[in-house]
Amino acid sequence: MIPKVRKAVFPAAGLGTRFLPATKAQPKEMLPLVDKPLIQYGVEEAIHSGIQNIIIVTGRGKTAIEDHFDVAFELEHALEAKGKKELLKIVRDVSDMIDVSYVRQKEALGLGHAVHRAKELVGNEPFAVVLSDDVIDSEIPCIRQLLDVYEFYGASVVALMEVPGDAISSYGAVDAEPVSHNSGKDRLFRIRNMVEKPKPSEAPSNLAIIGRYVLTPEVFESIESIEPGSGGEIQLTDALKHLLRNRPIYGYRFEGTRYDAGDKLGFLKATVEFALHRHDLGAPFREYLKQLKL
């Protein structure tokens, strides 16, 4: 029987240098996309995928994340006293939504290292990894799409998307063969190899790995077995290449739209599009945009 995925790991110890000075005193994961912090979108995606246990890998200066998912007695009391029931519900829903644990990554030594910091809390079971920089808008949550593949094959699965032209050099690219799945042949791939940030001329395909993974626990041994890669960091892609020697890994070209909210332009695009989707903001915001002299 294939073990159930019950836990999701959120690496959140990075310095967020691309958003300085905004991230000098607050975590980039807490930057608001309309009115919700980035990390909350990922947490809600995990919950809607059937995962209740969240492990957040934090670092120095990240206490705002812990405070956000904790109970805020003074705020709740003030809202209750003023009869602001709708706001009180929003605040309580955040602290009630998950069972959350925290582990520290004392130095930002790479994504592979961050995932490994969660080893004791994950234990010997499969788990998901969510990078909150990648905000994904989809009808079926992206993690749920990956879990459906994992539950069928019992193997690790990474989310893939097609990337145009030279942009592939910013991602991990895969060499992969299509696999027939659910009567379709263009979404599921069995991975043969992966290359971290290849030159465009050397990329094995235009399929890039983005920030959603479902991993089997053997990945921890692979992380322990590899040497530091680019930038002197322990790269998760290198660990997955090591795992690939002994275990199959699948890639799934997910259905939905991904926003790179770790990039200023991507963050602005996501803010505009998420605001337009809102029933309370969409119409007036659309009218405002039409008035702009662009």
C-alpha cells in the first residue's frame, strides 16, 4: 500500500534580497498579495489538497511568520469588542487552519539543505514541498494534481511547466519521456535527467521544474550523499538527480497559472490579476485600470 502524504514542508529561511528594502525587517513570505501574505496562499493550497500538517523552515528574522499562524489574543479581543465579526473570523481562520511546526535553518545553504532540516519532523514518510514564491492559480490545487500521480505510482513527482526561449537558464530543466496517464499523453513525464540552470543551448528541453514537489523519504539520504553545487549550496535538483539512480521520478505539467512572486515584475502581475479576480475589488479595479493613460 502506498503511504499517504500528510505533511508539507515550506522552506522560508531565504533572505529575500530581491525585495530589499521591504524585506530588511520582514520576511518576503509575508509580503501581501492583495491582502494575504504569500506563504498563506501556499498553505491554503496544501490544505485544499488534503494536507493538514505544515512544517515551516525558518531563519533569523522570520518570527512574523510564526506570529501570523498563531493566535492573536489582543487583536481578537479588540475586534470582538468593536463587533467586527467578519474581520474576527478572518483572523481566527488563519490560526485555526493548520497544525504547524517550525524548524530553524541557521544558514541559508540551499534548498536541499532547507528540506533536510525538516527530516526529524517529517520522519520516514512521503511529504510535499511548497515554495511560496511560486503562487499558482488553478481549479484543482497544484499539490493535489501531484498527489494524484504519487498515489498512482508511489514515486516522487515534481511540477513542470513549459518555459519560453532563454528563460530556461533560470530553472532546473528536465530530460523526460511522456507517459500515458488518464488517457492523456502530454502532461505526465518520466524523468531521465535534470540540469540546474542550463545554458539555453544545452537545455535538455523547455520543461522547467517549479516550486511544488511530492517526495519519498529516500530523498533525505540523497541530500546527505551529495556535495555542495552551484553557489556552494546543497541543491535539491542535485539530490533528485542522485535519487534518480535508484528510484523513478515523475514530472507533471500542471494545469493552472504560475506567478513568480519572488520576482518584482511577477509579484506585480500576480497582484493585478488576483485583485481582478476578487468579487469585492475586481469591478472597481478594472474600471480604474481602463482610465490609466498607458
